[in-house]
Amino acid sequence: MPDHAPQPVDRIAPTDEARELFALVRELARREIAPTAADEEEAGRFPREVFTLLSRSGLLALPYDSAYGGGDQPYEVYLQVLEELAAVRLTVGLGASVHTLACHALAGFGTKEQRAELLPAMLGGGLLGAYCLSEPAAGSDAASLRTKAVRDGDDWVLTGTKAWITHGGIADFYTVLARSGGPGARGITAYLVPGDAPGLSAAVPERKMGMKGSPTAQVHFDGVRVPDSRRLGEEGQGFTIALAALDSGRLGIAACAIGVAQAALDGAVEYATGRRQFGRPVADFQGLRFLLADMATQIAAGRALYLAAARLRDAGLPFAKEAAMAKLMCTDTAMKVTTDAVQVLGGYGYTADFPVERYMREAKVLQIVEGTNQIQRMVIARHLAGPESR
């Protein structure tokens, strides 16, 4: 059964331009993504042509400066676009978020010359990015990464392996964090590496329970030479750059999670109002009505939280704690709502004939990526009570 188009959500549009943007994204998603989403996910097919369309439409550049080809949109608007895309197909919504994350280091910490030379093609030239921080032995403890960057004249030579890389093997560029100095967070530097650099290769994509259309793979750097002109920020500033990107990236994951949850709720309501038992729609029974009401309330609360964090970011205020809260609550909400949606559909919810089982499998990964939800709790607690004393 093909996925249904998501029900329109009353978006918060601060401008007429934003209102038109939401309508454009909704129509694009309905026409170009929804009809084939279920079949392509089942087949594990990555929709590169959709990302090319998004790039040419300016939808992969929304939160960046128009001087470099960006859309000049606040995060409040950008995140709602991600939610619309994820509600139709998480591979697309999450992919757009990852691409934005991969551009963050250059846009925020690159020199004026670097931005002018490289950023326009990354934002609107049909390119696709990936973000390389995690490693096989450095997941939540990212500061212990081992990929090395050794200076050799005007170049850096990168050697090591990155793990769990979304778009690994198909990206046109990789933002890579590597160890250029001593141990710990202060020895890490950021680099922008072309996807076709000699010595760069990717392993066979991971076999995942969900998000089958989005390739996740290890990426190997075997003596990859990167000119110093592609070093981002100062030497040793890489971990600071990574954390700044993750704060924003967590908001992207939160928005995607609410998109998946909204799609699951829409499917559950559609089924419950059409399915009849004991002579009436199952939606008439109080047990299901209360379940649907709780699902809708949780979604609304999660959406309000990620938008509140986005407004802090847009105002130039600290938002790291609120980003962690939004990522935590929204992804937990997605897991709960999608599980309840399967329950609403009963036996049909457990079959691939309806999309809610896919939503449930996809929701799980959102509790893990961009910092597990256990890490989010640590971040929140640190902001509340200060770093743990030893």
C-alpha cells in the first residue's frame, strides 16, 4: 500500500515568504516523494534525484547566507521544512539535515575566501554532503577519535576510519574531524574533503532495521591528501566546531522525529475512522480515542519545544541545553507515537502493507543519531548542575 500524503499542519510562518515556502515543500513532497517512498525504502534505493531537485530548488540551503547561495531563512522556518520532508520520507528529511550539518563548519568557521570559493556549490550546485565525526571506537566519546591528520608541506595527510556515516560512499564532500595534535578535544582539527579524493573509500553500507534507503557506511581515509586551504578554522579548533554543528544538528533530528510521529498519527487516525468493528468505527471507542489524543498532544508538545529552541538560536542566544531537550523529547515522542500507531492498526499495523511499521523502525534510529538520548540527558544535567566533579 503506498504511503498516504500527510495531513496539512498549521505551520508557524513568520513571513509571507515562509508561508509560500511551506506550500511549495508540501506540494513537492506530495508529488515527488510520497508516491514511491514505501517501495524505494523496501528496495533500499537512495533517491539521489530528489536531493538534486531539493538543491536546485534552494531547499538544501535554507538557513545559510544568501551571499553564498543560501536562503536566508531562520531555523524556525528551516526546521518546519525538515519536518514536512521527514513526514513523507525520513531518508529525505534526515538527509537534508545531514547535508546542512556538513555545510555548517565551512559556513560558520571558514574564511571569507573559503566560503566564497566552496559554499555556493555545496548549497545549490547539486552536491551532497556527509559529516565524519564518529569512529568504530569513538561514538559517544567523540573526543577520543583516532583518525590522524599529519602536516606535509602545504597538505595534510588523513589516515583512519570513520563509522556510521550517513551518505558514506555517495557524498560529494565530507566534513572530517581528525587528530592533528595531542590527545583530547584540543588536538582535533576540521577539514573539508572532496568525495573523489584519492585514498578515500567506503565500506559496504550497514544492514539496518530501518532507513534502508539511506546508506550508512564506514569511510576509510588511506593517506588522503588535503590542502591546508581546506582546513576549517584554526588547528585544534575542530572539537569546538563539531559541538557547534551538533547543537544545530540536534534540532534537525528533533524536527525529523516530529515529522515521522505526525505521519504515524495521520495513518492511525485515517485507519481508526475507517475501520469498523461492532457496528461502528473503532475511533468511536474511548480506549482508542484517548490513545489518539495522547499521541496528538505529545506531537504538539515536541513541535513547540523544537521551535522554542530554534527561536533562541535565531535570536543569537545560547540554545545548547534546549537543543538537547528538544532532541531528547521529540525522538522519544516519535518512538512512543509510532509504537502506539502500530497498536491502533492491530494486526495490520504489523504488516508492510501499511507504513506505520516502517515509521516505528525508523523512529528508533532517531534516539541514537547525533548523540544518544542518554548523552542528551548528560548534556542537560551538565547545564543544570555543572560538570560532574571527579
